[in-house]
Amino acid sequence: MGAVIIGKKELKRQQILALDDPHCECIKYPGDKSLKERAAKKKILFGTAIRHPLLSTDKEYARSLIEECSILVSEWGFKWHVYPKPLRPTPQSFDFAAADVMYNFARSHGMKVRGHTLVWYMSLPPWFEKTVNRQNAKDILEKHINTVVGRYRGKMHSWDVVNEAIEPRDGHPNGLRKTPWLEFIGEDYIDLAFRLAHKADPEAMLVYNDYGLVYDRPQDEAKRHAVIKLLKRLKSQGTPIHALGLQAHLDGSETRFNHQILKDFLAQVANLGLKIMVTELDVTDKDLPLDIKVRDRIVAKAYSNYLKVVLEEPAVIAILTWGLNDKHSWLNEFQPRKDGASVRPLPLDAGGKRKFAWNAMARAFDTAPSR
Ligand code: 9MR
């Protein structure tokens, strides 16, 4: 599909079907009830990733978080090193200022908190490359997990202990991504991280989190296969892992979506005794038509299709989007539109108004099977 497409006849067949859907998400959805209330009726938490600096500067943003969410995660605050302040500025020191801003906001409004993320190959501090090696990697990881998880012991809903450890294209026999952790500690770094986190907070739900598990595409199939293999291995060796996190960065222009494949994958995860969380849901519109009504309907349909399958799986306990408001989506910087128009991947528009995507989520929660 080209970058800018104007006119329905140039859309893909599935997208035309989305636009002709009699249950079109553009019809005003009944009732004002928030997403968290609708989700709660099905015993599910709804929430989002937040940009903590906005809490003090954008009151409308803070208000919509309070209105819609029962659980929050910080987009930046718990990463080793990310804007605006690193959590671990030096190997010896930690700075919890950013993490605490989001934690305190969430708790003061009765919301649960997720921690993202303890072990990742990205967002590592500049000192990491110069300092970490085979001799000290375990100690540095241990200090990190003990300090960070220990500080919030008994207070967190869940931790993304290991993030994005699978990349079949890297050629490792078990599909592991080539990361400094793999290089310095070996493949047991994953098990080690979960054991350390469990020791530091025996009550927190511990999650393996990854992307690229949605579509009927060879790369997704390879990743699903490697993730299941990893989860089976961890379960069989007694690793304290409790849930799989599905990032779910969807693509509005991707039509290779197969309900049955996703359903079977979720059932496989559930059969291992694991819970499932959707941790980073959004829909990129970078290759969709410019027309906002058309674009929003296709984005909404992607939310509907995905959530319909996911909410049928009883092991699913939470749905979090990666941002709530289009103005503050990572996709503005990471996947901008070629025509320069603002991206519209989230449930609320840049002015904080509920969009078709919000309607799609509301309907998905309302029509989900009871638990
Ligand atoms: O949205 C996040 C962006 O603002 C950060 O700059 C980036 C690096 O820390 O991470 C983004 O969030 C990622 C998340 O942590 C893991 N899954 C993919 C997310 C989008 O890239």
C-alpha cells in the first residue's frame, strides 16, 4: 500500500469491509462509562503507559488518565537510562525521582502500577558499554534488580522482568536475541533475572514481555514459536515467571490477521499456567489514507479485531495501551506519516476527545465473555 491513498477504491479489500461494517465504530457508542469501568465488569484491568513529566504540566492529560485507567506503567521512568533522567546514572547510584512521580500519582488515585523494564538491550546508560563485562555483568544485574524491585517490594502489580529477548533472525539456536546480557551471562540470564526479581518481591507478578506476535507472517510465526519454547523451558526449570506480556503494536495497514492463529497461541500460553497481559497496545496509521474518518475507522477496526480474540481468552487479565492520547504517542517520532499529518494511533485524539478507537475498545469490553 502506498504512503498516501485517497479514495475508498484504492484501499485493500479487508479495509473496505471494515468501512462497510454495520457495527461501525463511528456510530456513537452508548453511555459515558469509562474504559476501566467496562473492563472491570469483565474482571480486567485497563490502563496505559504514561509520560510522567506531563502530569504536572497538562492537567487535562492527568484527568483523562484518572477517568479511564485502573493501572499505569511508565513509558520512561523505570528504564535504566531514558529521557529525562536516568534511573541508574552511574553503576553505583540510582535516581528514583521519575519513577516515584508516576508511582505516587497512580497510587494516590487508586491505580495499580506496572514496572517496565528490568532487563532490556535498549535504553542502557552510556557507562554500560565501557563498564560491563563477563566478570561483572551478573553483579551489576543483581544490584539493579535488588535495588529497583526491592524499593517497591509488595507495592507493584507486576514487573516486565525481561523485555524483547527473542529475535529469531539473530540466528541463535533458541531464537534468543544477541544482547550484551546474552553475551556476558549466557542464556541463563533470563532465568537469573526472574529468580532475582522474585526474591526481591515475592508478591509481584513477573512478566516476560515481547512484540511481533500478532500477525500471520513468517517472522511472527518464528517469534511465537521461539517464545513458546522459551516459556516452556522456563516453566520446566522452575523459573518464577507468571505471565506473558503481549506488546501488541498493531499496524492498521496490515491485513494478515488470523483470529485462529492468535487464539491458538494464547491458548498455548495459558496451558503453560501463565497469565497474559496486553502491555503496549496501539495501531500505527503511518500507511493509511490521509482522510481522518477513513483512517480512524480502519484503526478502530484493528483494535476490535485484536481485542475480540484476546478478550475471549480467560488467562488475559489486563489491557494497557502505549499512551492514551495521540499527541503523546511514541509513534509521532518513531513512525511518522510521510505526508506530515499527525498520527492517530490511540483511543483519544490530541485534544483528549474519545475517538472511534475508544468506541472499539468500549464495545470490545462490553461484548467480551463474562468471567
Ligand atoms: O515509547 C518509548 C520511547 O519513548 C522510548 O524512547 C523508547 C526507548 O526507551 O522506548 C519506547 O517504548 C518501547 C518499550 O519500552 C518497549 N516496547 C517498544 C516500545 C516502543 O518502542
